[in-house]
Amino acid sequence: MKKFKKTSYLCLLLLVLFSCTNEATYDQNFSNENLKSNETNNVNRLMSRTALPRYSNDKLIVRFAPGVADSIKADLRDIHGVTNFKLCEHCSDDTIELWMFGNGINIEPKKSAIEQGSGGGVEAIVDVDYEFTFGIDLNNPDLGTANDYNYHSYIKSVNDGVTIAVLDTGIAPTIGGADNAVFTTPFLYNADGDGNPSILSGWDFVNHDHNTFDDNNGRHGTVVSSIITSILNESASAIPHQIMPLKVCDQYGKASYFDFLCATNFGLEHADILQMSLGWYDDGFGDFLNTIISSLINENPEVIIVTSAGNQQNNNDILPHYPSGYTHDNIIAVAAANKYANETIYFGTSNIANFSNYGLESVDVFSRGENIPFLGYGMSGTSFAAPFVTGVIARNKYEHPGLSTAELLFQVINSGIVCPTSFDTAKKVKFNKIILP
């Protein structure tokens, strides 16, 4: 990934913010029987302010070195004026803490003081991150507001095959009702063997309980999960798998970095693949190349992380998008191809979707991310391109269990088709491939 001065990032961000007009998320189709003829394109492309980090003015996240005694941690909290703190829920890693300070704190000098070891702790504290909130791009059709929390019957009796953690808005297993059920058999991760009776399947890091219900009206996380399960269930021979829903976004699609960090840590401990259809942009303030989450990903190279590249027509080589922009070998970043990619209903010119981010160095592959049929709508966005790749990776992982992460990703990328000459040559991705289900 290219590195530029922070001032350049900020100028470019402002340029994008004021020059774009709409943000891409969904393309509505009101007839499930006539997706071909109904091509109303309601895709927005304004850089959503939910994609820009909103920094806390009284919180920081610290990571201690392994083995630091609790007494030393307590002393360092006192030294730095911490009024309260939180640990990640249900993680064996107790090195990460959210520190809260009193009113009137100046957060930037405080971060610098902790990093430089002012008052002690230079060896005990290995990293300090800003706390911030970000969000999923949402301009979605309303798929319902019913609060149906009945997910117990969808938990598998025994886990087998591949475990995929979906970090998103949660899961609504009964969506579609009896007549148009999306999920027809148990597919959720069974947490019985994990040694924590309070966890049944995944975890809600927003509301701090075991109920991971998708209360987002557009059911963003549910749609993402359904794409993964459909690929695995519709393979030549069904691929055993389970979805671990990790709710990190509230009903409006907002997430805190600390909750996202904790969910990532949780997923890295329990899953084979992490699906992340969300992200934020480097606004010139935070140093996102040197963060705790980047360290966690680097320390778990056996877990593959599939990320969406973003929906702002942005060159991510110039204005970085995260987590898709991290350069670790176990991350794959997915841009969206338009509806003509591998399509038998629509006939036209295959190209990058007009909303998709791209990047010759920072984005890896394309997958179809426009007009994905779901309960009478055509869903669009890199959020829905990424889970196609997740499904393909999960299938290959199950069929070739002896492959390393590098070998598995090479196999998946190599299986893609080369982007046709109709693709915009100014909006390329690293491997110039479209991954097909």
C-alpha cells in the first residue's frame, strides 16, 4: 500500500466528500419475478459520514504486553488518570483495555504521554489507539421491523466443516417467513463446547448479551450471511459450515472501534474465516497503519479475513480504507463488479460497479456486487460482493484442508476469471480477477 503524508489524505478526503454525489449501497427491485426488466438504479454515492471516524474525546484503547501483572496495570491507570476501564467481553486475551478519562481531558497529548511512557509503562504498554465510531453504508430497502428473537432452533447441534464469523448488524434467521424462508435448516454456530454458558452462538458486542438479532431495518448482516450460506448449500455437494454472528453494529449501522476490536479478537479465537463488510477511511488524523487490530490480524495468520473495499468510487491506494487496506497476507479486499458479471438474466457490458472503490495495490479482486436478488430486491454494494468470496474460500478450505493460508488464497484467486477488456482500465485491482461463486 502506498504511504502519503496525512495532510495529503485530508485534502483528498475533502475533495472526494465535496465532489461525489451519492453513496452506493442498494439497488431496489420491487418484483422478484422481473428482476431483468426492473433496473431502477437508486444507488447513492455520497461519501457517507458514517464511514469517517468520529473520535472520542475522553477514551483511548491500550494494549499491554503479555504477562503484565494486574497490579502494574492498576498503577498505570492511576498514573494516567483513568476514571474507568473495560475489558473485551469473553476473550481469553486480557491485554486490551478501553480507558476512560474525566471531563476536560485533551486526548491527543494524553495518547502521546502514554505512548512515550510518561510516568512509567513504556515497556508494559505496547500500543495505544484512539477510540472512534464508524459505520456501514446504509441506504437500504426496509425489510421489516419485527423483533423476532427466535434463533435457538437455528443453532446447529454439532459444529462441523468451516466456521465463518460475520461481523455486522447481526442475524435475523426467520426472515422471509414460512413462505419465503431464507434459512431453512440450522446454520448457526453452537457455542456449547466453548466453556461459557452465557454464549449460545455468537455475541452481541453492542448490547452485551447473547442475542445477536439483526435490528437493522435493511437486515444488512442477514443479507451478507445469506449470500455465504447460499453458496455453500448450493455447491455440487453441500459444504458443512456454521455462521457465527458477531453483532458489532447497532440498528443504524454504527459501530465503535473497541467493540469491533473485541469482536475481531473473539472471531480470531473461534472461527476459520472472518467476514467484514464495513470499514472507515483514513481521515488524516488516526494512524491506522499501526493499530491494535492490525497487530491482532498479523498474529493470527491462519485465519482468513474477507473485507469489502467500500462504495465511494475511491482509489484506496490514495485515500486508504480499512480494514480492507491492511496489507497482511491473510486479508483479501473485494471490490464490486456490476450485474453483468457472470449473469444469465442481464445482458450487457461487464465492468466495475459504478459505486465501487478500487486500488491496484490495496484491493485484490472483484466479485459481483450489483443487483443481488434478495426477497424481491436487488442488493448492491461491496458489502454484498465480499461474501461471495467468503463462500468460495470456505468451500475451498473444506475441500482442501491441508492448504496454508497463502496456498488457499492463491487457489481462490487463480480460479477467478480475468477481467474482460470492457473493464475500466483506470479502476483496477491487484489481481485483475473476478471471483465467481
